[in-house]
Amino acid sequence: KNHQIQEDHPHLVLTTSKSSSRINQARITSFTIIKLSVTQIL
């Protein structure tokens, strides 16, 4: 089923992976900020 989607809409799959990597990047960034804040408080 997943392969069918990739064949029918390759651009859609590309967009999905791009946005998910962007979300991961934001998650890592916010996690780093929280870590830094905690370190400063301590």
C-alpha cells in the first residue's frame, strides 16, 4: 500500500519527508534550548 502511494505521488512523499525532517529539527532545537535553560538555572 505504501509503495503504491510513492509511485502515484512521488512529490507528495518528498514533501512529507521534508516536513517531517523540519519537525525533527525543530524538536531538537527546542530540546537544546530547554537543556540550556535547565543548565543555567542549576
